[in-house]
Amino acid sequence: MAKIQKERTGSLGFEAKLWAAADLLRNNMDPADYKHVVLGLLFLKYIEDAFEERRAALAEAVAEPESEYFVADESNLTAELEALTEDRDEYTAENVFWVPKAARWSHIQAQAKQPTIGKTIDDAMDAIERENPTLKGVLPKIFAMPGLDKHNLGKLIDLFSGIGLGTKEHQDKDTLGRVYEYFLSKFASAEGKGGGEFYTPTSIVRLLVEMLEPYKGRVYDPCCGSGGMFVQSLKFIDAHNGRRDQITVYGQESNRTTWRMARMNLAIRGIEANLGAKHADSFHEDLHPDLRADFILANPPFNISQWGGERLENDVRWAYGTPPAGNANYGWVQHFIHHLAPIGTAGFVLANGSMSSMTSGEGDIRQRLVEEDLVDCMVALPGQLFYATGIPVCLWFLTKNKAGDNHRDRRGEVLFIDARKLGRMETRVHRVFVDADIAKIADTYHAWRNAPGSGEAYVDVAGFCKSATTEVVRGHDFVLTPGRYVGAGEVEDDGEPFDEKMDRLTTLLAEQLAEGERLEGQISEALGRLGYAV
């Protein structure tokens, strides 16, 4: 069985408290603006904590005889200490952002009760961007806007002051990352449909990552939202004792504010990623045109009609047919394929309609994908996994490497998994996959793909999984809905002999029919007394 990474949840103890405090800021603010205020303040606290920890380490070093920074002349200690702890290079050399004095948390907290606190924070954000080029254009400068309650902003600053988000202890526990992710999920839930533009639920991302196993190589997401695919990929590597330096991350995001969120989300975890120098539309301004990725993980926007497809009719990416101008789904599919390396694999989320649509040439494109042996696996997901949409969704897995050196030769086959019965309701309206659900799906896929003798052997399971040949798929007109292939699950035998069961059931039916007649008579009689004879 695969070693499934365990999500560290519920052990911090203060996420909900932080959220409740942050919620005080909302008033009449739009969640789309409000989230940037809260997440921006979290980010500011993080880089300050990391800066102060490095500063303290330098201060200790001047008193250590074995240290390269040791100062023997005590009369010169104060000046040397000041020079060392204010040396920008001593921070950036350790991948710590340089925080100028006007942006330090002590200065901000001292101003927390002032009506000008919003401008103080905006100025701090500007100063940090000037000193750290990689953050240029990333940090929000919206704290001075009139709709933001400055009194409650001061309260939030005081609350954040008591939590060390950037220290090594908290970095090891990914404290800020977890708080950040918790807030992202809460904002996604609050925003409804718009929330899905920047956040994919963690359990879906974990499932994609566990199935693809991105140990090393180039990882690409051309619609990366807040960067969740990259975060989970690095968590997977850490959980499996891999090496982060063997992964190179590439991404792109069309929404400017979401692109900025992704930059912050990755920065707080120390993840270096090439998200391009700006936000840009992957269809019309591909920032990584020559990239051929080993792994593609994505959750593109579903069924987008206004995507400018009419301006891309002869695009080099449409090797399997021009996608309809009224729906971008098969534009995304072919964009992924175009960017796959010869041994690459893509896993992505799409609306269920993508598996069966025959309109506007989509059926023809899907047929070519199957006949070219690119479709590796299809997974039907249960409903209510997303905060943003009730549209039923599925996972596609495409590969150019069905007969790789380390895999079973699965040329001419497609694996279908029906996972609609898995998951548990986390709330009344939201479902999640637990570790056992992710393991069941991922282990099935790995057993099907892996070379003989490398693990558990794959077997079809009625109602859950089926390995079908291209001929079988052709017989279903190249519709890729797993339910068509896996069949119905086996009904568990309860041990009751058939004759006895039929006697019992027919007796019960007779009793229920008699009861129905009795109730019908009572209703007729009651209506008659009211003058409404039946």
C-alpha cells in the first residue's frame, strides 16, 4: 500500500480563533478584498518573524568564540552588533527576506491604535517590495482604504503579535502554511462560486498528487490559482523523504490578485517557483512556451465560454482537433498535452460533461485522444467536494508513456475508477476524502500501472474499477464515464435462503397492501364527512 501523506490538521489549536478575529474586519467588505487584507497581514507577520529569528542568531554569534562573527573587543561590541544585524546580505544569504525598519512588526504594532495604521501597513508593504525584488508587485497595499475598520485592524495586529509564525519551530510545523490554507478554504467557502478561482479543496489536490507521485522533474500548472498543487507536491516529497531540489516548479495564473496570492503562498513555504513575471492568460500569452513538463497538475475553470477560442483556430496546440469557441474544456486538455514531456503524465479536474459531450466536435477530439492512447485513467468523483460549484466533476489522467521502463505495458487500455461512493461529509454541504479514500484510489491506479512483482496485483472490482481496452471504449462511442464500465457492485449475500426470503417479502408486501387499502378507506370516509365524496 502507498504511504499516504497525513494531513496535519487540528493540532495548531488557534486557526479558528484567528479566523474569528479576522472576521471582525469584514463588516461590509467584499470577501474578494477582505481576504487580501487578512492574508497580506499574515504574510507580513511571517517574514518579520523569520527576520527576527535570523537577527537573534546573529546577535548570539558575536558572543560565541567559535563563531566567525565573534567580537573579542567588548568596547566595540555595540557598534559591531549594530552593523552585523543591519547587514542586508546576512539575511538574504540565508533566504530570509530583508525587512527595513519602517516595515518591522514592532513599528507596526506601536501604531496599531492610531487611525493612520492602514497607511502605516501600506507603506511597510511598499518598503518590503523595494528591498526584495522577488516580491515586487505581489504584496497588497489596500490597508488604508476607507471601508476597512481601523479599530478592528489594530485588534488583529495585536492578536497576530502573540503568534510566532516565522520561527524555525513553526516553519518545521508549517504553522503559517496551515493557517494560510485554513483561511484560503474559509474564504473559498464564503465566496461561493468565485472561491474556486483561487482554491482547490485539499483532498482533491492530495489525491492528484498521490496518484501522480511527483518525486522529481518539472511540475507545471498553467492555471495555478493560489498554488495549492505545488504546495501539496512538496508536502508529498517531504512525506516520502524525497529531495525538494529535484523538483522544478512552473506555473501561470491569469488573475492578477490570485497570482499575487500564489506568490505569497509559495514564499511563506520557501518554495521557489517560476510563475512568470506577471499574470497572464495561458491560452493567449503562454509564459512557458518551450516547457515540456514531467507532471502537470491542474484544476482549470470549467466550461468557460468566453475564452477567445475563435482567435486560436490554427493554434499549434490543437493537434487533436480545434476545441469549440464556446467551451474551453478541450482547449485545456490539449494545452496540457502540448506541454507534456515524452514520459510525462498529467492529472487534472474537469466537469463531468467532458467525458461524454458530443457537441461542437468534442466527441471527435476525445475519440482521437483514446485512439492515440493518451488517456490513462478516468476517475468519477462524488458531489459536494468543491466549495465553489455543485457541478459534478471528474479526474483525467493523460500520459505519453503507457509502456515505460518502470510500468506495466498498458498500451491499448484505460483504467476507469468510480469513486462516487467514497468520502465523508465534513459539514452539511461539504464532502472530503479521508486518507483511506485517497489510498484506495491511488493504490488501485498504482497496482494497474506498476510493473509485475512491484506491489499488489491489479484486479477489476465490480462497481469500483475496470481496465477496458480501446475496443471496449469504442463500443461505448468513446464516452469515458466510469459508471459505463465498472458495472454494479456485488450485493453481499445475507445468508437467507431464496425461498424463505421470497416468502417473507411477499408476506410483507401483502401486509403493506392491506394497510394501504385501510388507510385509503379512512381518507375516503373523512372526505365524505366533509362533503367531498370520492
